[in-house]
Amino acid sequence: MNAIATPEQFAAASQTTIEVLTTLANAAFTQVERLTALNLNTARSAVEESVITARTMLAVKNPQDLVGLQTTTQPMLDKAVAYGRSVYEIAVDAQQEFAKLCEAQVNQRNKTFTEMLDKAAKSAPAGSEAMFAGLKLTLDAAHSMYEHVNKATKQVTEIAESNFAAVTEAALKATKTAAGASA
């Protein structure tokens, strides 16, 4: 059997590539839509709250009323933290979708290449078994390295998520403590 790709194999590979790119583009558009909706809702809410705050400040008649306005900073901080969490979740979701797609493609390419090597080995001249065994070992080593990098990347992502949650929680506690002390 010929190890060189046939026109049908090339067409199938091209179709697969188009499907992967379409899936990736659709996933990206979904995340952009989510981020856009989040930004629009946040902007709308900020404008509404700014109008309310401005009206409240204009109604202030004495310094004691002005001190009372300081308690409005905590809800704004909570909303800013919630916004940051939402942006972070969108980014993590996008990264996870991309990683799944890449992992599936790497596995498929690995399988296809292994099949091609097997076919080529069957039609190769006698004595070339060692060369094909070496190629398979190289492919297995590359795939193993990819798996280790992928696993390490997932662990780093989990640690980053945990750290982000801890820092956010600490920041919220600190501001609530500070707001309570100033009141």
C-alpha cells in the first residue's frame, strides 16, 4: 500500500480541518457573546447606579448624611468582584473548550499517523522493521510528553482557579472589615 496520501485522504483531512476550525470559531463566538452580554449588563447597571448615587449625593444636606453614603461602596465592590469572577469563568470555559478540541485532534492525528505507519510497515521491504519500530517509539514518546504537559497544564489551571477564589474571598473580607470599622 502507498504511504503517500491519496486525494481522498487529503480531502478527508481538509474536511476535518474545516470542521475543527468551524467548531473553534463557534466556540470563540459563544464566549465573545457571553463576554459582550456581561459587559453590556455591567455597563447598564453601572449607569443606573451612578444616577442613583448622584441623586443621593445631591440630596445630602449635612456631613452626617455624607458619611452614611460610604456604606454604598461595599455593594459596588461586591459587584466588581462578581464581574471579575464572571470574566474569569468565561476565560476558563473558553480555555477548556479549546483544550478539549486540541486534545481530540491530537489523539485523532496520533491514531491516523499510527495507522499510516502500520500500513507502510506492512508494505515496506524486509529489514525495515527497526526503522518503523523507532518511529512508533518516537510517536509514543511525543504523545506521552503531550499527555504530561496537558496534565500539568490542567493542574496549574486548577491551582490558579483556587488561588483566584482565595484572593477574591480575602479581598472581600478585608473590605467588609474596613467598611465595618469606618462605620
